[in-house]
Amino acid sequence: MARGGRARAWASVIGVAVLAVSACTTAESTPAVGGGDTTGASSVSAASEAAPLGLALTPADKAAEVAPGEPVVVAATGGKLTDVKVTGQDGKVVAGALSADGASWRSTEALGYGKTYTTAATGQDSAGKTVSSTSTFTTAKPKRQTALSMNPLDGQKVGVGQPFAFYFDVAIADKAAVEKAIQVTATPAAEGAFYWFSDKEVHWRPKEYWKPGTTVVVDAAVYGKHFGNGFYGREDRKATVTIGDSVTALVDGATHQMTVTVNGTVARTIPVSLGKKAHETPVGTYVVMSEHTNYTMDSSTYGVPVDSAAGYRTKVAVASRMSNSGIFYHSAPWSVKDQGARNVSHGCINMSTENATWLQSISSKGDVIVVQNSGGPVLEPWDGLSVWQIPWETWKAGGKR
């Protein structure tokens, strides 16, 4: 339904009362046993009134600026619906479904933008009397249709730390409408909440890491929904995502070791080298964003020119991105002698090609890497998918709503 200054479509109701009156009966006087006077007795007339039949049509007649993503609904009281048709200006009938008890009908097909529709409904009460009602309304013409991108995508398997990120191409004014339109359903169930990093970006994550084997279904039904300022959703998005094994890593800058745990069991301890002085690796909980092979590490991607003293452009066999600011774990054969002993990188986690290849082979995007004792600044929660940097109670508050 359109919001903020737009006409509201209220249900129109037509009621017809059906009155059923019972017939009167009379009992004749009979002599009393043993004689005596007779008396007459009569029954009292009784009447029962059936509930009136009413039809409620939403949107109501003459409603304008109706959000085409909202359903057309017809409800009957005091009887059942016998026929409902929603017809577009082109003569096409909109698909819909009648409830099992016949008391309501709901459209199952989205409407078009800037179109006129007519709803025609008929109901019948218990006495067989029928009532009909019609409603003609027009849908909104959007100022702009906003596209939605999301991560992860349908069919992907991800790690236990994976948040679900949604990106719009316009600033969203009505954030509550977005949260209502996007449904995230986990099996087994998991408590979760939305958090807005900006007017265009919102993430959903569970309270705790996902349980391995969880199936998550995302139904982003944004088409035709009004998100404020005349902006409406362009297209629905859906995804079914599976949570894989629990693969987590603890990286200690003091011991120069990474401890990798798979489903609660330590699988390997890897010698590493973190960021050197003035390039210390930020401390915090990272979520692996993407995985690459034969990847070119380029300092210019995070603002350091390749031809500067701190610049570089180096091709590596294995690299997995941990942040937007340029933090990766990657193969670094040139620093093997330093791995396990000292920190010499520009902020990334260096390890041997063999160890990097093994780690990437057992892991996936969404895995968790915790860095401690590096001497670096605290990892910013908006840097990549570092959502676990935000405490749950703060997260639940919703961010920049």
C-alpha cells in the first residue's frame, strides 16, 4: 500500500441482513385428571436473526496510488465467497486463490505499475441470498524503481559466519518497509535481525554463528513495494543457501600462528606472518568474502600507488579476501622464512603456498577468521562482512535506521 501522503485504500463493506422467523405453535386445553377446570397454554413466538452478509474489498473503490506489490484481498462475513475476479484494463484476469473455508480471496499475482483494475466479488449467505460488490482502483506510477542486489546467491554453500547482505541503488527512506518485504527463514530456526550500515545497505545475521547444515531461504519480495519518496522495488529476489562445515581460524600476531578448527576439532596449526610496523593487521573477527587463485595483489586497490615506496603488484597462487580494505590470507613463498617468527607483510596474513592451498580447499566464503595480538587497530564492522564486530544488543537496535 502506498505510504506518506498517498491515498489509503480502505475496505468497502456491503451488508445484507437476512431475517429468519420461526412459526408459532399452540397447544389445546385438556381436561385435568379427576375433573375440574381446564386452562389454555400457548407457546411464545421466537425469532432468530442470521448474521448479515458483508463483502470487504481491498483496495477500495476509487483508491489511487496503490502499491502493485500489495495483494488484492476480498473477505466475506456472514457467508462465503462464490466468485471473485480482478481484471486489468487490458482484460486480463489476475490470478488468485480462495481460502479453504471460502471466507477470503487473495491475489497471487503482482499487479502492474500505473494500471487500472476492477475487482468484482459475489458472496452467498446461509439462506442462499447473494450479494455482489465491485471496486475499481489504480496502481502507482513510481518516481523510480530500485534494483536490489544480495549476497550470498541462490545455490551457494557458505560458512557459519556468513551474513546476508542487501544492496539498493537508491537511498531507502522507509526502512521498515524493506525489512517487512525481505523474509529470511532458517531450518533449523535461528534468531536474527537486520542492521543498516547506510541508507542503501542492510545486513541480516543470526545472533550466533550458524549451525552447520542449516538451510536458509531468502524471499526478498520487493517488487511493487513502496520504500518511500516514490521509490518502488523493481524485481523480487530469492535464494536458498546451505551452511557448510564450521571452519574457523584463530590468528595470533604474538605467536605468529594460525589455529584452524573444523567442526570443533583442531585440524592444523599454520605458521603465518602478519602486518609489519605501520601496516599492522586490524584486530577482530573477519568473514571470508571471496576465494581466488592466480590472483594479483595490487596495493592501488586500497589507495597505495604501485610505484610508491609501500606499493606492490604481485601475483599469488592462492588468495582469499577478508576485507574491502585489502586484507587477505594468501600464499607468500617469499616470506616462508619469516612465517612463524615475525610479521613482515603489508597487513595480509602470509602463509606458505601449501598451507594456503589446503586452507582454501577445506573452507568457503563465510568462514570466520579471528585476528588477535597483532598491534593493529580494531577492525571496522563496515569493512567487508565484519558484522560480528557489532555486539548482538547493538545489532538488534538496527543501525542507521
